[in-house]
Amino acid sequence: MKTLNVDLGDRSYPIFIGSQLLGKPEMVAPYINGTQVMIVTNETVAPLYLQQAQAAFDDFDCQTVILPDGEQYKNLQTLDVVFDALLTQQFDRHCTLVALGGGVIGDMTGFAAACYQRGVDFIQIPTTLLAQVDSSVGGKTGVNHPLGKNMIGAFHQPRCVVIDTDTLDTLEDRQLSAGLAEIIKYGLIRDLDFAAWLEDHMEKLLAREQTDIAYAIESSCRSKAEVVAEDERESGVRALLNLGHTFGHAIETGAGYGNWLHGEAVGTGMLMAADLSMRQGWISAQDVQRVENLIDKARLPTRAPAHMDYDAFMKIMAVDKKVRAGRINLVLFRALGNAFVTADFDPELLRETIGAHRALEQD
């Protein structure tokens, strides 16, 4: 087992990474202050891992709530199901919520914990690769709105993160690829050596080779932990972790929540960011091709939906959280491995990028 730490002073917490961690009381019990535990999971994960996870909470009053599975349910209406369960079971302000599932469950459980009785503890037990390497770490929680993804939420850090790599054995291939997008992100924004390692080991990652998967998860979590410790609330360097996300969130919203996985949209978004950086003269066409090859190797899409033209993108991106004084901020490249946030790009070149990365109608 590997243990990393997110250094946030008195709100610091560990990230445990390893095999056969699910269901072990010693992983979670030290981080529970009260007696009441509510496990929040979904209809897909519950039959696979709920009973095993419950074993870690035998010494507590442990209840469960099972939500429908899918990005389309990441909303305030579904969040009320969690609040209904907490209130019906008379959970007090010393309770602990446990997120057992992927990024949607983690985000919603964290937001429920941030809101319930003005803030209670929660623990992350991510079961998808994307959640393990990104969304479970850092305290970003929230739900979607029909006009924009993750527009309603709060920063609320977990007490600990337990990553059992064995849960990836049941992850469908499409979800695995979606998680690889967030892993690729870390290499492209700040660690080109890691990006090169990914180029050489992508087939092994897709084949779920344990050693390679564990190394990729550990490297990604270490990068995320370092960035969050430096900039918890995204006022500076943490914004770099949004590489591809402004484009990607627009794709998710424009395509209808649930039709594109988050990682799929981010993969295409990272390529669009590279393309715009090239058109601005900051990186080369060979750099863009390298990004496209890496995303393609991960079996991720490289073109946005055909119906999403410039106007469709701009309408959604105009309400993105990274808009400042009416100007869209994007994470772009000075060089691969050296990303930066800027609003100083040519809108006509952005139009060209969007046009160049729309799928053909027959696709």
C-alpha cells in the first residue's frame, strides 16, 4: 500500500492506494468522529462492492442510500434523495458520509456533506479510474445545472481517500479510457516525462497491468495533492488542472449529460487546447500530433459532436466557472508540459479550432 498526504494544515488527509483495501476498518475508522455512517452509492456499484465496503463500518450505525447511475442524475433533485435518507434516519451533525462509486457519486456525496447541517465529514472510496486519479482528491464537490456542468457546489475536503485498485477489475473499458484522460492531463500540464511514460505504457494500462495502473494512479494523485496543497481554492496553479475542461464541459452539456463521459469530453478538449495553442504560434503542429496520438492511444474521441458549432460552444462556455469579467479563460500551452491560463487568445483562431474539431455528420 502507498500512502500520500494532502497537506492542508489541520484539514490534511491521507490518500491510501493499494489492493484489497475495501472493507478494512483500519482504513476508515480513525477518520470517523461520531457513530453514524451513511454510505452513498449507485445502482451499478452497489451489487459489486456495497456489502464488502460495509464490513469496514461494522462498529458504527451504518446506513445506505442507493442512487441511479449516470451523469444525468447529478442534480439537485437527486441530491434530495441523500438528504431525505439522512433526515429520515435522524443523522446528526457528527455523522460521516461515505462516497462509494465514481466521480458523480463522489461529487454529490461531498456536496451533500458540505451542506447537511452546514457541514459534516465525508470519506471518498472511488471505484473508477477517473475518480481515483482526480475527482476524489481536492475537495471539489457539486452538481450540474441544465445550463452548465458543476455550476452548483462547494469546496469540502474529505477526511481520507481509500483507493482500492481491485475495483478496476469490474470497470468497463469505456470508463477506463475516460480515466486515462485525466492521467494524461497531469503529464501534459506539468510533467512531460510522465507523458512520455504514458506513450510507452498505454497498452499496458489498457490491459490493466497492475504495476502500471498502480504507478499511474500514484503519480497522478501525487501531482493532484501537490497542486491542491499549494492552491486549494483554485486562485492560481490549481486552475491548470482544468486543461481541456472548458471545452470538455461544453461538450458534455451540449451533447446532453450522460451521452459523453467526462473523460471522453476532456480528452477532446485537451486536443482542442493544443490546437488553439498551435494556431497562436506557441507550440508546433508536431506537438499537436503528439497530443492527438496519445489521446487516440487511450481510445478516446478526438472530435466534438457534429452539431456543436462555434455558437453552440460559446453559448455554453460563456457561463463556465472560469469566465472573468465576461472573458473566457482557457488553459493553453507555452510548450507541452508547460501549461498556463490565459484569456489572451484570438477569437477567430478559437473559431477555427472548433471548426476543425467537429465530427463529420456521418461520424
